[in-house]
Amino acid sequence: MGFSEHMKKASLVGAFFVSVFWQIQALAFCPSPGRLSTLEVAQVVDGDTLRLVDGRSVRLIGINTPELGRDGRKAEPFALAARRRLQALVQASDGRVGLVLGQERHDRYGRTLAHAYDAQGRNLEAVLLADGLGFMVAVAPNTRMVACQQRAEQRARQNGLGVWRELKPGSPQSLRRGGFALLEGRVERVERNRGGYWLEMDGPLVVNIPPQALDAFDVRTMTVLAGKRLELRGWVVDRRGRVGAGQARWMLRVTHPAMLELSR
């Protein structure tokens, strides 16, 4: 056997064991809670949304994948890869998935909120996160699996996979439109009022932790955040025209501590 043929065979063997290793890792991140009845999938809409044969749209809990192109905008990097990966996972599961519904069962668009599992018991959100094809998100009250989904994302981030290949968090000053964002900035001031805690960042951004979410946070640490740098993630809202002079144009509402992290 020539050297090139030997290396080719070795690469294939190595790839096989790497693939098996990551499948085992995916099972370890967020294992199935038990035997689940399965439902037939009619369409994979994007990397985090399924449409079932029964007509329901299912928004996967704990992950936000890059946006597909629409309204003249180009698809975000890895949006198509995330959809293709989810399509492949569903196809490999005979087109059926098991669902575990969230504590909050529907979002404001009427979509069913659920965790999805394939025929092997793998959590589909964890597989996508471990492949670097989305961002972990924690939105109360559907936060039961935050810890294992964080571990899945961390695996991708440490290995520079997918969205983590070259991504660096943006700054509050870089905000140009609303929607999901990963940001890093310094906390200038911390205030508390009837609306909860407000972290005023070094730019036109304020982070709000509403009163109903405070039980999940260690509020004793809030006041010492001033001067610290945080990595933030979540959906940014444009408040232009709705706030007074001197107030931040952009707001990011956070309902779980996993969406805030002290910068390293």
C-alpha cells in the first residue's frame, strides 16, 4: 500500500472514530428523558424551526440559529448549514422526532416550544450547538436544559466550529438594527426601579432584568457589576422614538443568568 493510500485509509478511520466520538458527546450533553412518542415532520423551516404534518410549527428551545435570507437580506453565515444539518438529522430519524414541551408551551407567534429528539435519543438542539451551528439561548421559564446546552455550545466554541470559527462579539456602538446579537461591553451604571435592574452599557444600550426574572439571579452581585465587562446575548429592541433624551436607543431584556457572562 502506497503512503498516500495509507494516509487516506487512516484519515477515513480517524474520521469514523471522530464522528462516533461526537455522537457520544451529543448524547451525553442532553440525553432523552425516556421513551417518547414520535411525530412526523413535514418540513424543516430553518435551523431552529420544524413544521409537523399535523400543521404545528415547533420552535426548538434553547438555540437560536443564524437567520435565512429574506426581504432582500442575505442569509447570515451558517444559516443554510444549520438548516441542512437539521434536515439531515430529521431524515436520519425516519422523518420523525420526539418532543418534550416547554413549561411555556407557545411563543408570541403561536409556535409550539419544545425540545426535539431523534430516534437515537439525541437532543437535536445539543447536536446543532455542539456543531457550532447556533447560539445557546435561555429564555425563562423554558430553562430546564440550560446547563447541558451550555456544555454543547462550549465544545463548539473551544474548537472554533461553525459560527465560532471567527466570530467576535460586537460592541454596543456597533448596533444598527434589532434582532439577535452577541455583544461585549462595559457596564457604566446599575439602577433598580419598578422595572427591575437596568445595566447601562458603554454605548446606546441598556440591559433590563425584569422583576419576575430576579429570582434566577444573585441580586447581591448586581451592584458590583459597574465597571465590569460583560458578554451579552439576546434580542435587541430598537426604542427610537419611544424614550426620552439621554436614554439608550437599544434595549436587551434578559430573563436568565446564562445570557450574561463576565468577559474573560
